[in-house]
Amino acid sequence: MDFAYTPEQQTLREEVRQFIAEYVTPEILAEVEESGVRSRGPKTREMYQKVADRGWIGISWPKEYGGQGGSRIDQYIVEEEFGRVGVEVGGAGSGAPAILAAGTEEQKKYFLPGLIRGEISFALGFTEPQAGADLAGLQCRAVRDGDEFVINGQKMYTTRAHSGSHIYLMARTDPEAPRHKGISIFLVPMETPGITVRPLWTIQNDPPAPRRTTYGDRRTNEVFFEDVHIPASCMLGEENTGWYVGALGLNLDRVGASRYLLSVQRDEDIINWVKENDMGGYGPSQDPAVRDRLAELWIEAQVCRLMTMRSMSLVERGGTFTYEGSAEKVWAPEHGVKTTETIAQILGAYGQLLSSSEDNIEGGVFAHNLMGAFQSGINHGSAQVMRDQVARRGLGMPRG
């Protein structure tokens, strides 16, 4: 593949940067910090509509469903530039890749334009109290009743459940089948009777994590389903194939700017801080050990970039996407943890002061990153499970 951007793509990046400079105001950034990067207040929604009017949402999605039918790289550029200022405008976590791959024509025509317009957003309903890293152990049940399914059960750590319009729900539809084969995916409106959302406030809530904190969500949720009746048309894909639909969606959702920035933004932040704080020629930038360690981390960050580009190129060319997303999910989070630990060593005690301290560094973002770093190896699939998938799907090794 060509690792350089085309002149047209460079022009697009400049246009996006100019838009951000003009329209992503301090008021919008304050609103994002208050409500969370994954939620939208009124000013943010107004700005999002301007982004949509320029055709920058769902650039690579098919035109017949409201997209532009354009390049995955163009979409990546837009999402990266907004992500760097802490504003999410892309399709990461939207469910769109799975809907495009496994949805009916009716589902595609309903959900994809709604996602582009910002009228639809998904919470991810996978994890349960007893089934986190071992997702195949989930117990939330969906029982067929004529043309409906009746859902009962509980989900945990469902971050967007209080703000999303729908939940992308994984439930067991055949309890007698092997663990991976009796599961289905449903696209369920959150306003459906019988759904209760209860907040779970995270360690990042008090004091609040500053904008651009990696894994800085202040709130996640428990979601309860009590005799929730939904039409059978809510099912995504075939019945009892939800494990494979869900795995496909997660793999495709890992490809793009959002996941890449989660991996490398900490590297950029600490390098910029070191450059800006050389203390008149004496400071971390003059320490050979610090310089050597940051250079090593920067090289690893470039591996994150190349893995992302490889995956996007593969998707763009219509290739078979099997283990690549899992490989990224091993390398990138572990790199992020190493970066966070290195930053803590460079900054010392002051680097552990949170946003509430007057003496914090950079608003406390490094300290809040330290609190959130280790969950990256578990979120959306643990690194151990991802290693197993790389071994079996990428290297052809037998199951252990």
C-alpha cells in the first residue's frame, strides 16, 4: 500500500482543521467535557449537523444509505482531526459495520441514515455481571413468542445506555446449544417498556476527568430487561449466529481513528509536554534516559498507525478481515499501558495529581490516564482472548 496521503486527502485534512478552528468553540468543548465525549448537548448537536451537511459523516458508507460511497481513508482523516480535540463525530461503536455486513435491507435503510443524521446512537449491550471477558457465558435470554422476542436479563458497563437511542444487544436464544452457537444480536430501542437504566459512576467522575482523557467516561450503566417485548425484525443476522455477527462488528469497529488515537495520543501529549518544559535547557528533554524511552514508545506508536492503515486498506480492497483487528487489540492497549507507566515515572509525584488539584500537570490528564489505562486490556475483548484469536485465525494453530 501507499503510506502517503494524496493531495486531495491533505486538502481534506486542512478543510477539517479550519472547520474545527471556526466551529469547535470553547463553549462546545465545555459542553463535551460536562456531558462526556460520547454524548451530545444542544451546541454539540448543532455543530454535528454542520459536519453532516458537509458530507463528513459516514464518508465510506454506501450512497444508497446516506453515505458518500467514498474512501475509508477520507473518513479516517475526518475522525482523527475531530478526535484530537476530544469531539467524536465518527462511526466508531456505531454498530454500522455489523449492520452493513449482516443487516436486512430494511435495517440498513432505517439505521444508517439515522446514524449519519445523529438521530440514532447505540449502546453496546454485551457485558454481564458474570460474563465480562468470558462473554460466551452470558445469560440474558431472548425467547421467541410468535413474531416477537421477550427479553429478560441484565447488562453491565453499558456506557451509552443513558444517552443512546438503541442498544446493540447480545442475548441467548438457544440455551441448549453450545455456548457460542445459541446467541443472537438485537437492535433494541431504549424506549421499549421494561428497560431500566441505572447509573454506575466511575473512578473518573469525582474529580471529573478532563477532556481527552483516555477511558475518561465519568458514567457507565447497569441495564435491566424485564419482559421486554420486541418484534423479531429487531434481530441482526440469522438467529443463533450472534456470536459471529458480534465478533465481525467488533473487528470492523476497531479499525479507524478512534481506536488509533486511544493508542497514541498519550505519546503525543507527553512528548509535547517535554518539549514545552525544557526549563531553560535543563529538564526531561535533556535526560538521555527519558529521550531514549520516548523514542522507543514513539516507534511503537508508529506500529499502531501502520496496523490501522493495513486494516483500513484491507477493508477498502474488500479483503478477508480475520485476525487483524484482534492483533491491533493486543498491541495497542499494551503499548498504551507502557506509555502511561513511563509518563508516571517521568513526571513523578506531581504527575499523580488529579483535576481537582491546583498543582496538577496539564489539567490532571496524565493522572486520570493512569487510572484508566489498565481497562484498555479488557474493554471490547481482553488481550488474552485476542491473542487466542490471532493464534487460531491468523496462524492456524489448534485450540488449546
